[in-house]
Amino acid sequence: MLDEHERFVRACAVARASSVDGKAFSKQGFYLFEKIVQVDVFLRAPGKLISRVHETHPELAFYRLNGDRPLSHSKKKKPGVALRRRLLVAAGFSAHVVDQTPPTGARVDDLLDALACAAVARRIHGGVAQPFPDPPERDAFGLPMAICA
């Protein structure tokens, strides 16, 4: 039986050999794959909750929070952190929340990314989130293939 690292290395080799651009998986993507499959299976089950499960991404969330404009600074640099904090406060989070110390093992950008996804959840609940692309394409099971923000 292969350990996780060996599975990752093998999967990357297959991806490089079979992809158009010769790229492999990111480690984050590879290790999330099992959970993505679980959610996909859940959504295809009878009594689906498709309308309750949405995919989002922090970069698209910040793009939307920034008036549909790309952010001008990296999330790893002080100006980028400051901009993201301002956008989150403008989206309704308190300064206390956006300025807090991240939990052990997380970085500031991880915390801000999570809050950006929470901002999208608020937008979805408020009926103002938009899918990308709009309208979303559907997979072979009829599930929408879109990122909401």
C-alpha cells in the first residue's frame, strides 16, 4: 500500500504525462481531492441539497469585494493584507475579527481567505452572489460547475 506522499508523487506523474500543459497537482488540491469526491457523491444522492452547497474561492471573493477589480497587492505583503482587511470591514466584518491572530498552524492570509469565503456566504444568503461563469455549465450529473462570489 502506498503512503500519501507516494500517492501524490504517482498522481503528479500521471497528471504531467496526460495533461495538455504538462502540469501536476498542487499539494493542496491533491489532499483536498478525497473531500471533493465526498461532497460530489453527497450532491448526487437522492434528496440533493444542490441549492445549499456552493463553491467559492478567496481570490474571486476579494475581486468581487473590490468592485470587480483585481487586487493590486499580493496577499503575502503588508499592503495586500491591509487592503484585504479594509475590504472585509467594508463587507461587514468588525475590525476586531479581521485583525485577530490566526489560529495555530494558520497564517494571516489563511484567516483573511476564510473570512472572504464567509463574506461570499453572506452574499449567497442575501441573494446577491453571482456564479462564475454565469450561467454555469452543468456536469454529466446536472450539477452546476461554477464558483460563486
